[in-house]
Amino acid sequence: MKKQRILEKNIEELELDRKVLTILKENSINKIEDIWKMKRKDLKDLDLTDSQISNITIKLQLYGLDLNKKIY
């Protein structure tokens, strides 16, 4: 699948924990691209735990993406 199409998908596609999804949505992070642009520190500032951030990172990597706009 093309990276651009993935980036346009809703964050629900990542199948994250419901609590994490709620925090992200409350901060207007609705698309995979929104979270892909972020740095680990940005996620920490949203009060996400290291474990939750690691989970987000793993889910992004399954799509060949990483935080801070990295594509593999």
C-alpha cells in the first residue's frame, strides 16, 4: 500500500489501546499522519507513558513508518 494512503487513514487503523486513542483524539490527532509527524517528546507532553509510546511506535512500524516523519 502506498505510504500516502496509509498516512491519510484514521488512527483507529493502528488498533491502539482505547485510552491512548481517547488521549490522541482529545488533542486533535485523528489521522496516522498526525501522529507520524510527532516526536516522542510530543507524545510524552500528552501524558502518554513510555509503554504507550512504544506501542504506538510498534504499530507505526508495522506500516513501515516511525515517529518524526521516518519512512522505511
